Amino acid sequence: MKKLSKPSYYAVIFTSKQKENIKGYAEVANLMEGLAKKQEGFLGIESARNELGITVSYWESLEAIKNWKQQSDHLIAQQKGREEWYSWYHVRICKVEREYEFNS
């Protein structure tokens, strides 16, 4: 992910464990990422999955996060996630005050 230029912004950390049968998950996940990128206030996304999945999305404001949570297609995906794909998930919303990186 590119370095974000804003002095402070928000991160939504979505940590999850998937069920065994996740038919249709990848297609919906790709669709949600594409839709998120079109949302006002979206800054970026990073994701990794093994036994535990972690997706961090970055947003300009709490209002932008709220709007994304209430986006109609995202609401449907959230419901499918609870009913079909996830055995557990946890969401954290954090304000990022500072960032730095190492790159060799």
C-alpha cells in the first residue's frame, strides 16, 4: 500500500475466521474491495489470510466509515458473511496518528 499523506486518518481492522464452506466468498470479497475504492473517503486497503484473516481499510473520517458500513451492497455482504462464511469476526476502528516504514 502506498504511504498515506494525511497526518491522521482512520483504520478499520477486520479480523476473522472462516467456516469450511465459503462458496462465493472470493467473488463477493473482490466486489466489496472494488466498491470500497469508489466510496468517498476511502484511502486504501491491505489484507492477509491464513487460519486468521486480517483486512485493514483506511478512511479519511469516521463519517466515511459509517457511510461504507451502510452501503447497500456491503450490508448484503455483511449478512452473508454472518450467515455463511464466518465462524467469528471482530472489527476495530482506530485513529492513525503517525506512520513510518522500512523498505530495503
